Amino acid sequence: MKSVLIANRGEIAVRIIRACRELGIRSIAVYSDADAEALHTRLADEAYRLGPAPSSESYLRTDRILDVARESGAEGIHPGYGFMAERAEFAKAVVDAGLVFIGPSPATIDMMGDKTRARTRMEAAGVPIVPGTTTPLADAAEAEAVAESMGYPVLLKAAAGGGGKGMRVAEDASRIRPSFEAAAREAKSAFGDGSIYIEKYLSRPRHIEIQVLGDLHGGVVHLGERECSIQRRHQKLVEEAPSVVLDPETRAAMGEAAVRAAQAVEYAGAGTIEFLWQDGDFFFLEMNTRIQVEHPVTELVTGIDLVEWQLRVARGEALPWTQEGIRIEGHAIECRITSEDPDDGFLPSTGTIRYLELPQGPGVRWDGGVAAGTEVGLHYDPLLGKVIAWGADRATAIERMDRALREFVLVGVEHCGPFHRRVLAEEDFRAGNLSIRYLEEHPELTRAPENGDALQRLAAAAAVLLEDERRRTLAPPRIRPGAGGAPRSAWQEAFAPGASEY
């Protein structure tokens, strides 16, 4: 496999392009009209316009993606995460077109994408599941009957869901019917399937997930756990590896359960088994059949490049490790940088990134999909990138992350960097006292202190003025189409004819 089309955008597309380049694989990007000048279109070896569909739909066009694959001579397609990554019908279309789908088989995606079928399969494999139903509820009346027998509170969840969509909590009998109807409507809108099932609602669980990696020869290993408990509306904000709460026995048991889960569905590639942990017990939540946003923290504590191994597995290589050969060293933390204003209810922020200064130094990594000049709109997920920090222990990783966030400067849209610094300084976070209720228990973290970060904002504004002055002294570059219509400047052409590095 010498050429791969990346059916995605933003930071994950950039991440895959870089992995392809290190393996000598030709990278082929696709872009919507809104992304014509995006970073991933400029970094890829080739870039192709997906067509005139609205920007929010362009990356969902299976027909056009396959047309581009044929036109460009791609041998494989990497879906990244989101969009088509967990759509079994897309994976099947790729395979039926004679291409390599860089991920698990369509049958595996289908099995684990239906949450009730996944729960049944996990139960059969001896993986503990949260008490609840393993088949969709017929209607709100059945939901009421099950909730009465189970006891309140309960959680109503979309059978075809993920990402926190199609989920509602019912604290008592009066909330069952409206919660069921609201979850079903949202599930139908988001996934095209309004099926709902019910689980016992855990009062203060931690969200802990296990990274698994499988090959096409039956080999499966796990790469330790990630703590992802700091969330807002079921969307993760801060992730770290390893978790501070697990003792060696529970850690081993969760890892073994994750491997059994992956083996039960003949998993190949990188995947994640998500668990809820409470009072020493853990329960299967769901499986994500793709690379995760938070995969860098696992890479930093294991030294294993997960995207590289997605590509290697897809071209038939066997995993070179036994479980005993996997070592976890140090501690890593990731903070997601989104174009949202945490001081105003996390409302989305749009505009042009006028200035971007990235943190550097020992143990710091930036995975991003934006640059100065990038237009940030409402078409896509607000994730701009991730700051990741590694330290020999958790305390060192926290201090290093705080230093990195102090250095991080982005001007043009509001972002959640200052919020992350408040989290890092909070007592419960530093003590590792976490749960998925963390932000509910600490509402003060979403309110900026008076004059908070004023000095950093002043420095950023000055930097923008200096950058504007510098730009005025430079002649604007001549832009002409690159491969597939991607934008490419004249100096890029002079530097590397036929390529799109800059």
C-alpha cells in the first residue's frame, strides 16, 4: 500500500498525513470549499475538491470520495475519526471498490456500532456490562416498566449512538416519557435510527478506557488505560494516561477484559474499549472502532505510534509485541483546544485566526489542524488541536502542561486554553478526585477570574500588530491550483515542484 486517501479534515487529517510521510506512503487529501486553504490540503502530497455540496456534507459523500480514490490511484482509505469512521456501509463500499479500509472490518463496525448488540456480545465474552437492557425498547411505556423494576435514576441511550447524542437521564417516573421521546428524536436526527435502550445510571462514575491494537493474524494487545472523566455534555475535554485511581489488580482485569472484547469481534487496527468505573467495579460502556482524539497520551506513555500501526496492520503486518512487552512509562495529559468560549457557556466562536504561537520545549506536543490565517466557521466540530504534555510522573506532567498553556497564544477566535489552566490548578484535579460530574461539581471553572490572563491577552494583541506590520512589507504570494485544485503558492512550487510541503 503506497498511497492512502484521507477521508477527513483538520488535525486528524494532518496527523495521518505525517504518519504516511514517515512510512513513504503518498498522502491524498480531500477538501470542501470551506477547507480550500486548510492546513491538511497544503501538507498532503495531493488534494482534491469534493464538490459543490454544502461544507457540512462534503465529507459524507461516499460517491465522490470513491471517485477521488479512483482518480488519484489511492490504494487505501483512512477515515480518521468522526464523519465516516464508524459507518459500516462506508467501510463496505471501500472494500467493495477493491480498496483497503484502514480500520476494522465492516462486520465489526456494524456489530459494535449497535450498542445493544455490542452489550450482548460483550456479556457473552465475559466482559461486565452496566445493568440494563440488551435490546431496544419498544416505546416509552416499556421504558417506564423497565425503570420501575431497575430503580431510579436511569439513563436512556441511543442504540446507534455515540458522542453523547441521544442520551437523557430520568431521575424519577415523571421524567421517563419526556426523556425517552427527546432521546429518540435526537438519535433519529443524528444517526438515522431512533432506537433507545436503558441502563442503570451510575451516580459518580469515572470514564476510563483501554486502548487496544489488533492485527489481521489474530494478535491483540492492550496499551493501558486513559482517564477521560472531565467532560461536558459527554464530550471529553481533558484526558490523561494512566489513571491515578486503578490499583494493579483492577488495571490488569480491565486490560484483560478489553482484550477479550476485541478478540470477540476479531478486531484489527486501533480501537478503544470504554468503561465506567465506580467504587472498584468497572462496566463496559461501548467500543469505538477507530482512532480516538485522545490517542496521543497513549503514544507518549508507550512510545508506540498508533496511526503508524493502523497503516502497518492494514497492509498485513503482524504486531511485534506480546502483552508482556508493553511498558507504560511516565504520565501524559491532553487538553483539547476548541473554538468555544468557556466563560460564556462554551458558545462556539468563529472568525479568522490572526496569530498562533505554539508551545515548545521538553515533553510538549501539539497536534493541530490550523494555522495563522485559518477561517474558523460553524460547519465542523470546534476542535482546533490538542496540547499534550508528558512527565516522569503526574505532578511533572501537570506543571509542564501549565507551562505549555501559558506559552500557547491564539488570537482571532475565543478558545478554551485559559479554562484548562483553571482545571490544572484546581485541588480535586491535582488530587485525582475525578468523575464525569467534575464540571457540575466545579462550576467556578467555567467563569474567568476578573482580569484573568490579561497579560497574555495584551501580549497576544501586540504580537498581532507586529505580524500585521510584517505582512504589509511582503508582496502577497501568487496562488495557483495545485494537485486536484488545492491552493499552492508560487514559492511552494519553486521549493518543491510536484509536492505541497511548505
